[in-house]
Amino acid sequence: MNFACTKMCLLRIFYAYSVVFAIATLSEAASPLAQPSSITSKDSSHSNDDTTNNLPGRLVQHSSDSLTATESCSSIMGLGIRWPLTPKGATAVEQCLHNTEGFAHWTCGDTSPPRWDGFPNITQCTSSWMHDIRQKADRHEKPENLAEELVCQISKNVITSAADLWSAVDLLTEIAMPGPTVVDDTKDTSVEKLTNQVLKAGSNLLDVRHNTSWVELGEADRAETATALIAALETTSLTLAESVSSGAILTSLEKNIGMSVGKFQTAQMEGKVTLPPHNDTVDSIQFTAGALQNQGLGNMVKVVFLAYSNVGPYLDSVPAGMVINSKVITAAVNDMHRPGRLKIPVTITLEHIAPANGRSVCAFWDYKADTAMNFHGVWSTRGCMVVRSDSQKTVCQCEHLANFAVLMNVTDTMGARISNIQRGW
């Protein structure tokens, strides 16, 4: 899947223009009577010579004294920012906090009575170090160098804003896009370095010390950002698999992410292939030779395995009464386009986070991107079944590849039917 122009990329462009326009307007409006807050009115008209004609709303000053409670959203604290009385259908604009630069936005819904929509939008509020990295990316510096600097910064800084977290994942999405295929030793070394840095960056972003910023994103944006991170790491790993020697498996382990990639000649395959190849971890996926031969492109097949320690809590839509009780693992072959049903199922073994005292279910994070590159996901069991399960681990068989996990029913240890998980093909 091509992530060259994600929703996050488009949002960054929009908010960049919003900042420039906001600063200019606030400067012009500065006077003893000016209010400290600004409102973007959705219904403002534009003249033909208005240079901001391409923006969805014109930034204007409002006096809160002229508004009434019945036609506006009340003043409220949100994410540490005091938001002013705002007319319904308009967007309030406030300066960012947490030593970040830019402006935050929050829209008063056009409802009766008016209510603030969701949470404040702070995706524009970035720290100076993130701003510097983004400028280097705009100057087209080498992806491996950008990834290395990102690792350095998020290793020594606790991410204090959702915008920095969002921007970091957005940057990894851009970095992960593979360049032209060139087969030489220099290229292979560069790809391996890039993959290692992206893996380190992803692992650091999933560290619990950044959890406050993940929570600050809000449920929908949190799931979308986590999905984008998974997709970026899968893309990078598949690019690395292209440079691996035939028959070889490369394995790398960071604090919160483990990776194994391999490339095989399908005509010479026999028996089974297990990733990771060593027995130092329970979490694994096993392919039969026949399953990989059916997925081969010509005489070659690339295989990727990724295991994430902390990404599960950031993926929403877990059915009521259930919890994620394993790492989330990714299995991919050849490219980002998932096959339909595999002719021969794969076997997935997942270690439980906590001893299972309820019924375990094999599930996968089923996500899609719409035309605007919004990620929509739900936990699903279709095409997967439990082969065996005990208190420590669950063995699954699935007829497709995806991002898998074990869900445990914590409300009914007798194994009642789970009616709110998608089933069937």
C-alpha cells in the first residue's frame, strides 16, 4: 500500500497554511479592543481578491460578550488550554502549550444545543526539535539520517504533545517508502541501516514514557496513528527482505518490537518455515512450503514477521468484556496487499500477557484506508480459529495474513458466545 500521501500528510499541509494565516490575521487585528482568542467561522464569505480564498474558513476576531449560551459552546478547559465562548459552527484557535510551537483548534459543533466536537486538535503543536527534523525532511536529507536523528531525539526527550507523536509517525511513514530498486552492496547496507533506525524509532515511540501523548490523541486518532506506525514498519521490513540473500533470515530485537525477515526460492522449499527461527520466544508464525509457494512471485517469496509489545492498547474497538492478552504480531508476504484466503493456513503461536482465566479467541486487526487515507479498523475473528489454548499461550490457524492477537473474554469464563466480533467471510 502506498502511504506517500496519508491523511496525516494532508493535515500537516493544511495546518501549516493555517498557522501562517493565523499569525497574519492576529497581527492585523491587534488593538486595545482585540480579544486574546480567535475564532474561525465556517460561514465567512470571501471576496475575489482575498488571498486566503483557498482556506475552509476565515480567521476573525469575536467578542465573547455578544454571544449567548444557547447559540455557543461554553468556555472550558481542554488539554490544559482555556477555550473561549465560541459560536456554534465556528472553530476556536489558541496558542499551544507544553513548550510547543503553533496553534491548537477546537470546533463548536453546529448542533442544538451546541457542543464541542470531540477533543481539541493539537496536531499543529510541535516542539522545536520536531520542527527542525521536519525542515530537514523538506530539504530531502537521506532517509537513514532522518531516522537516526529521530531515534536520538525521542530517546532523550519524553514526547509531551500528541502533535510530536503524530509528526514522528508521519515522518516514519515518509521514510519507510521504498526508493528505486538498486541491487548493490552499498544499497543493501543503506537499506539495513534505515530499517534498523526505523525499528528503533518505532520501539521508542511505543515506550510507556510516551503514553500520555498517545492518550492525548483521542481514541480514533490514536488507533489511526498506531495503524500507520504498524504499516510503516511493515513497509520498511519488506524493503529489507528484498535485499536479503536467498535462504537467509535476518532477526532484530528492540525493547518493544521484534523483527524477522527472510527470502526464499519457492522451487527449493521443503517442510516448514518458522519466524523467528530461534526458540528464544514463544510468539511465532509457521508457514508450510506449499503456503509460501502459492504466494511466490516467480520463484521468490519475501516473508516478514513483526511482534509489538505495547501497540495493542492503542488499537480501539476491542469488544466489551474482552481484553488483548498477547503481543500484536504482523505477518506479511511479498507486499502490503493482503491475499484473500491462503490455500494452506498459517499457524500462529502467541504467548499470553497474563495467565488466561477466560476463553481465548484468535483475532486480527482488520483495517482499511478510504480514499482520504483515513484508517478504519476493527478486531475480527474471520478466517481464524483456535487450535489449542492453555493458561500460557494460544495456537491459532488463519487463512490469511494480517496483524494478529489473542483476545480473552474476561466476563464469562464458561465461554459464552461473542456476538460483537465480526465473523464469517
